Amino acid sequence: MDKSDFLVCDASVPLVTCDILRDELLLYNLDSQAFDALTNQFNLLSQKELTKSTKITELSGGQQVILMILLALNSPAPKLHYLNIFRALDPQRRLEVGNLIANSPKQIIVD
Amino acid sequence: MLHISSGELTCWPGFSLKLESELSFLPGNSYHLVGNNGSGKSSFITQILLPLLQKHEANLYRIYVQQLFHIQGFAIKAHAAINKPELKLRSEQDCLIYLLHNLSEAIVRQARPVYLIVDESLYLPVIYDYLKQFGFPHCLIYSHHGANPLPTPDHTIAFKPLSANVSSVYETGL
């Protein structure tokens, strides 16, 4: 299978920027509606409020992986390739993230 | 050797850990930190445990294997390239073994207790086997979300969110 046009999201390096969430949002090209969906989903999964000024270094490793997964899911990218995403998640989060991925209309590969 | 008094400790603005009783971390013991994502395990390590270990750095060795090991791996590869250019570190496991060899050489030069903190590493069993093989006195503190790949730890420390801003920290089975 040709994966060259998939957006690769590797949980070993979940976030590219290292200051506030606004920087990471620029990379994923999220509009305001997608940002609202992202923050709602993140709050449901992590019981934590996100704003564009949230310092991503204050998120735990697992929360950073969840954020990466949601950023990609809410981005315009139609094809996603997730790597190593479940290792950093607790059992409940694995189940919930797995459901989100399974219900997404995007074409998604999880390795 | 390391003791942390009970009480509420601020890790970040808006997030603190409530230690229900004093915690002690002693060489010869293993400690499993358990709790869901965001319960404060990594904050405990980076904001409380590591600064405390730093205060005692003249009397011990410490190794911290980060949850997101990628950047740390680059630093280790750079160290190897400068100090042991004949070695070619390729994988994360190569980097960890290099780090542990470096530690064992330091112990041969000057024996001190070793504190190893391993935060969600795929290579926890590799680290454990190395420690067991080398046999130096150590205190192993680790977090791991999957089935515990190590023998039953001597101590289990639980992290339980009381709210979005506070988690309770306590040793189970006491």
C-alpha cells in the first residue's frame, strides 16, 4: 500500500512545537470550528481545558499523544498514519481513542 | 535515602499533588508509579523527584529515561559521537545500553547508589535485565501503562485525580 500521501503522526514525537498550543495549531491548519471540536474532545478524554495559550509542556506525555491524535483527526488531512499511539495511553483512554478513530470518516492506518 | 514529606506540592500553576503520607525511595527497592494519563506521574518525576535527586547529586548517580525519549536519544548519540566515535548508536535501545555502560564505568571508578527513573519506556525490561546482570545497588522508579513487564515491585505508588487541579498520591497496600 502506498502511504506516501498520508499524514504521519508518531507518538514518539507527538508535538513539533514546544511552547503554546497556538503554534501547533498553525501546523495542522485548524479552523475555529475544528478547534472547538478539538477542545471538546480533549476535555472529554482528559478532563482538562485547553486554550490556544495552553503551554504544551505542561501536558503529560499521554495527554500530548491524545492532543496529537485529535489535531490530526480534526485537521483537513484526509489520510492519517498513526504510529505507536497506544503505548502511552491508559486502558480507558486506549478504548476511547480507538472508538474515535474507528468512527472517523478519514482513511486511517494505525501501526 | 530520599524522603518526601506529606502535604500538598505545587507542580505547575493550577496543578498540585497531595501526598497523603511521607514517601521514601531507598536503594535496593523498586517503585511502580500507577495512574491514568494526566494523573501527575510525570509531573511528580520532573517537578519533585528530579530536583530532589539533584540536591543529593554528590552522593548518588541518577538516570532519567524520559517518556518521549526521542530528543534524549539525540543527546546520547551526540555524547557517543564525541566520546566514543567508534560506536554507532542507531536505535533507542543502543542509546539506553550506551547510557547504562557509561553508568557502570562510573560506578567502577566510584561506587555510589544509583537512582533510575524510567517514565513509560518500551525498554523497561531491557533496563531491568541490565541492572540485574550488573548487580549494582539501585533504586528503580518507573511508570508503565501496559501489563507490568517486571516482577512485582517492592512498592506501588498510586496517583488518583481528586479534581482537574489536584491528584492524591499514596502508597498502596500499606
